[in-house]
Amino acid sequence: MTEIVFQRRGDYLVAFNSDATIVADILGLAVTRAPEDDADMVGIPTHTQAESFEALRAVGHEPHLIAKPEAPDEVWRRTHADFKGIVDGRQTLMVFRHNGPTIVPLDDLTPAEIARLYPRKGQ
């Protein structure tokens, strides 16, 4: 079973990158680009969560809605020490953006970066 990570963004549950492509194919949705990340994304309205998650489970995927406070803590905990540190008293991670490796404060990660770095079951 493949885990698919969703994040709440207003009235939508959003999946990014390869998760977005899977969700779009199964639910018949259009993939768009997250402007701040230039990453694939798809959103499902929160009022359709139960039906959408059931459709994903029916074909062998396990949807996982991550909570905002939980996400950065889990990303921090599971990131190798070589890629994280403390700068000016803030937890920071090295991430790869358009211009290459960049040091970013943990609380400044974009939603697509959180989705990419969030640990999946079995990892």
C-alpha cells in the first residue's frame, strides 16, 4: 500500500509531486503547479474527503492527512544530521530549490517541501 500525504490548505486537502499525479489519475482531477515551489499539486475539497480517501484506498493507496504542527517536527526528527542544524537559534534544513542547495529555517519550508520531506510509512 502506497501512502499519499495530504496537507490542509484552506478548504482543500492538497497533495504534491508524485502524490498529486496519483490522486489526479484516480479521482479524475487536473494537476496544477504550486507557484511558490514550481511543484505538481492537486487539491480535493474538504467536504469530499471521505469519498476521495475511500476511492484511493479501493485501489491500494493509504491517504494520510498531516497536521500542520506535526509536519515540521517529523521532518526535523527524520532528517539526517548532515542536512540540519541551528542557525541564529532557529532549526534549519538544507533543501534543494531552483538555484541549488539552500539553508532554510524549518518553519519557512513550503508545503511542497514538507510533503517531499515528510517521512512515509516504511521509511
